[in-house]
Amino acid sequence: MKLLKDILYKVSLVSAKGNMETSVREVVFDSRACEPGDCFVAIPGTQVDGHQYMDRALEAGASSIVCQTLPEAFKEGVTYVQVTYSAKALGVMAANYFEHPSSKVSLVAVTGTNGKTTMVTLLHQLFTQLGYETGLLSTVENKIGEKVIPATHTTPDALSINSLLDRMVKAGCTHCFMEASSHAIVQERTAGLGFTGAIFTNISHDHLDYHETFDNYIKAKKKLFDELPSGAFALVNADDKRGQVMLQNTKAEKHTFALRYPADFKGKIISNTLQGLELEINKQSVWFRMIGEFNAYNLLGVLGTALLLGEDEEEVLMQLSQLQGAQGRFDQVFYGGVTAIVDYAHTPDALENVLKTIQQLRSGGEQLFTLIGCGGNRDKGKRPIMAKIATQYSDKVLLTSDNPRNEDPMDILSDMQAGINPVELRKTLTIADRKEAIKTACAMANKGDIILIAGKGHETYQEIKGVKHPFDDKKIVIEMLKLIHTA
């Protein structure tokens, strides 16, 4: 039990009615989870307004209510606290309730359109190899040391973040690396956290269904850096023109990484093959198992972060050269002479990066089959763009379902087809059933050919009409290659 006044420390209050000395069992923002003695925080959301559920929380026994708009009637014996912004208040309250676990570890956030998962996964692997107990908060999974906790969002809610960080501290973790999505930053899920540093990977067209404009999307990323304290570091990709934008108002120590422009952590690609990357870093050649220019950036960002956290460069490079990155990111399968690549690329920029990498690795005679879809109930503007990119770089394109969610898959595919000119349309097939599309690609591919299955990567489900059905691109492509290409 903690006192309400202590949990509200540093929260921006408008007014209060009742006993601030009241004890709080837990802080909750979902009325269904409320129990006697809890403090319920009412948060206005994009789909549901938590203020509508204050009565339900009171019926469940809430002893205090934190909200932006006070109710017309007050229940006797309940403390009501009005705050400026309840989403931000929840972040600060969560940090207070769990006694600021982020201050007890080196917490580093990674933001950007692409590369977040790969970078935090590499950092977790690296610092584990360096001998540290390390935490991970990512799209694929959360980890406390090597213990896996399933992930449901790119960035969890503020209470979950602080609860996980608290568990990490109790488990002896000294570092934690987390993805910070633009949604999470705007929704104040990272409020109240004490970051040791933040990394910016890149920015391109994504999430405009939520942010509405590209400028708002950039500002969402920038907010993370604007709020860093003076003792933290800000590390940005200098080859992305918005890298300097991220640094404009930050109080943190500024650092850069790049392949092209001058930077604090500079690299140069010497060779790039299906077997790995060779980079020149500080006049020495280092070979890495990872593939592609986009991974060269990820590796430089990880190297820079490790050095800024005080690690030895030689040891870091040696360990990095052995790592393989995140599940579902340029994940390769070889069977029957066919190469299949499963990748999470679900934005125009990510898809183009993967396709350009494959082009660089091609010997010339093989065909490239690209299977691509777009998610339902998400940014419609990127659908024609992604289809156009796929046709530009591929010999054959199979348009199919991703996670249609509550949209008609054929409507999504129609939006994608609008981006393809009549000439390129001749080399496309439209197969709404994703498993059938994968099977078709495997049947069309001959020895030496390459199949790219883009969009879902690590996901092991397909969401249709609100239901998540088991679906794993990697497992299915292996199954189909074995079925078709076994001699």
C-alpha cells in the first residue's frame, strides 16, 4: 500500500477533493481490473474514453479517481483528483508507484520508422554477451535476462513498462533497451521514465492514419529527444535529413552515426553478400553475419550506443560480429535451391530497403518473386506506394492479404493495384489467401530464384475480422518448399 499523495508526486494537478492520505492498493486505468482500494485513472482514448467507466471503477471499490474532467456527482469517501493530462499523469504515477525503476538501470529507447526491433534486439544480445543481466522491451518479445514475456504492443502501457522495469531491477538487470513507437510517445506511455539515452534510426511514410500528417509524425519522434535530460545522450542517424531535427531542442549530449556523411560513429560498406556484411570502421575491417545496408546502419547505431555506455570498442565489435539480429528481419530459408526471405517490411521505405539489398545480392540470372500485402484499418496512403515499389524491383509480384483486420481483403488489394501502371500490372498476381499465395510463389520459383515474403515477419498470426488465426510465414514457406521442391 502507498499513499495517494506520494503516487501523485510531480503530477500536474488542477484540483483535489477528498483525503490525499488515502492508501492505494494499485493504480489501474482499466475499470475491469479495478479492485477495492485501487486508484482508477480515467484516460480519454482514440476509441474509448475512460471517463465513461468511472462509475464502474467505483462499483468495483476504487478509493480514488484521477481524471481530466470531474464528474457531476461525487461519491462519499472517495478522493477525486483532477489533472491537466491524465495519460501523462498515469506515466508519472506508475513511476512513483514502482519507485522509479528506470532510474536503477541504464534505460535506452530506440525510435524511428524502421530498425527499432533489430537495434534493441542486437543491444540486448550484445550486452548479454558482454556479461550483463539485460532487459528488452520490443515488438517481438519482452525479456528479463533470458526469460521471455510475450509482447502485445511495440511499446507497452506506462504501468506495464514500469512493472516490467521493476521486475528487471529485482532480477539484477543493469540495462534495458526498449522500442519507443510514435504512438507510445504521443500517448505519454513513456512519461515518467528516466532515459539514459535515445536513438533515432530513420523516418519515412507510416502511421499517417493516426498522426494525420507527416509533420505530426516527425514531431512525435522528436518529442522523445526534446524531453531527454541533460545527463543523457541522443544518438541519431546523420544520413537521414531528420536526424538533425531530432537534436534541435534536446538537452542531451548529441552524437551521430552514418555511412555517408561525417559522423561520430562512421562506417563504410566494403562488401555485402548473402553470407554477411564487411564494414570498415575506424580504419579496420570487420565482418558481420547480418546483411544489407539497412543493417549496416543498425550495427553502427548499436556500436555507438555501446561506446556511449562505456564499453570497449574492440570487445563490442568482436561480439557484434557474431550476432544475427531479430526474428523475422531478413530471415533466410534455403530449400531445393530456392532462397526464401521473410521480412517484417511493412512500410514503403522498409520494403524498398529490403528489395534494394536483394538486388545488390543477385548474380543476375535468378528471378525475384515478391509477396506483399498491407494491413487493414491502417494508413491507406502507403498501399499503392508499396505495390509500386514491389513491381519496380521484382520479376513477379504476388499481392495478397497481410492482416486485413476488419476490412475486406479485396478492398485493400484494390487500393494496392491503383499504384501499379498497366505495363507492370502484367507481372502481378492477386491471391487474397496468403497461404495460397506463398504456395504459388514456391511453385513458380526455380533453382536459384529468390522469394521475398514481406509484411509480417515475426508475427505468428493473421488477424481477420477481429480474430487472430495461427499463421507463420516462415513455417509455411518451409512447408511449401518441401512439398514442391523435394525431388
